[in-house]
Amino acid sequence: VTGPADRARARITVYPDGPLIVRGEFDLEDLDGGPVPTGRLVALCRCGRSAAKPLCDGSHKLARSSRPSQGPTPTEPG
Ligand code: FES
């Protein structure tokens, strides 16, 4: 008999300005405890822009490309 304690641990990787990638054996549930179908790998949205929440749909890339330039501030010529 196997149970949740016998499962291999899931591994979560945090991508900068992107999703949380979850690998391994895990259950993903909605707010009511209903199952959200996944495989052994899923990308969870953490930017809040996905239309497929809780899953990442790539919308975080649009937010990244629309940011203003982070380059150096221009200076007055000496
Ligand atoms: S992290 Fe990818 S859409 Fe939110």
C-alpha cells in the first residue's frame, strides 16, 4: 500500500520574473479542493497576468517587455 508519504518529493524551481516550475509527484487543487489536471511538470503563474490561472500562459513575458528601460540615467556633458 502506498500513500502520500511514499511519494517522491516534488521539486519547485523559481524562475526570475516568471513562473514556479513544479516537477515530480504532486496534487494541484482549486479553491474548492477539486483537482486541476497536470502532468509531472507544471508551470504555476506567480505574476497574476495569466488567463489560465493557476497555470502560466506566458503572459509574464509581455509584462517584462513593456517595462521602461532600466538603463543608466543620462548625465549632463561636462
Ligand atoms: S508567471 Fe507566466 S503568466 Fe504569470
